Amino acid sequence: MSGLIPLLAAAMGGSALTWLIVRLRRRPPPPPVAPVEEAPAPIKDWDESWNPKTVQLAYEQSREMYRQADETSEVHNRKAVQVFAIASAIATVGPALGKVALWSDGWWLSVGAGMMWLLAAIECWRAFTPRTYEFDPDPATFLDADWLAASPGAFYFHRLEAVRDSVQHNMDLNNERGKAVRAALKCALVEVGFLLAALLWR
């Protein structure tokens, strides 16, 4: 049984190292390039039989998603800091185990716990790294004769399209940050398991 522990720890450590290398090498897809806003194009799809007030209401409701995206980003920041603090606090239990013989079961389990802390820290860094969010509108866009001549309904109709694209971009970024926080939490839990096992085999 004692000989099985180093093999399991080595296998898990190797898997964790491979996963770490893959995560570091994996480049996130480039953010979608925001299309250049051309005033005449979206306005031609506007139907004057539509109710401008309804389009304005839809635009204002959609802009609420900006606030939600900002709040979600703050939640991910707080969770990333909390998970990192917890994982680091758990890591301080390692020295309390005392000196363990090199290559012993307790040593291998401690190494596994250290690997899990490292992976948790990297995932917390990925979750906390600032992202480039999109927010509309750019006031300079509206300094154009076509925009200033547009009806209120056509104006809000095009703004609704732009908000839709920006909100989707922001949601994708927040989803990636959420995945990183969940991965960090899983690593912290595995770290706890390694340290508990090391206590039992001390």
C-alpha cells in the first residue's frame, strides 16, 4: 500500500503538470472586432409602422445588461480573491505536518498539495486578469448628418443592435472568468484532500 502512494501522487502530479502546460499554452481566442458603425445601413431596416416608444423601451431594458455585466465582473473578482486566500491558507497547513522523509508517502502527498495550490493560483489569476469589455455608445458616432436626421425610432433601433453585440461579448468574457473560478475551487478542494491524506500517512 505504501508503494502505491508515490505512484498515485506521481501520476496525479504528472497529470496536473500536463494540464498546467496545456492551460498556459492555450491562447484565448481574440476578441471579436467591433464592426464599424455605418449610419445608413441599419436605418434602412427600420419600419416606420413600428412604435418608437416600444423600441426605446427595449433599448433601455437591454442597456441594463451592462450593469449586470459589471456586477458579475465584480463578483468574479471577489470570488477569485477569496479562493486564492483559502487555497493559500490551506497551504500553510503543510509546514504543520513537520519534517517528512524524502520520497515518503507524506512527502509525495505534500507535493501533490503544492501542485494543486499552484494550479488554483493560476486559475485565480486567469479569473482576476482584467478583460476588455465593450460599452456603447461612442458620442463621436452621432456627429453625422445621417444620424442627426434619423427618426427617434430608427435611432433606437440601431442602438439596440449595437447593445446586443456588446452584451454578448461581455457575457462571453464573464463566462470564461466563471470557468476559471470554478477550476480554482476544484483545485483547492483537491489540495485539501492531499493534505488530509498526508496527515493520515504522517
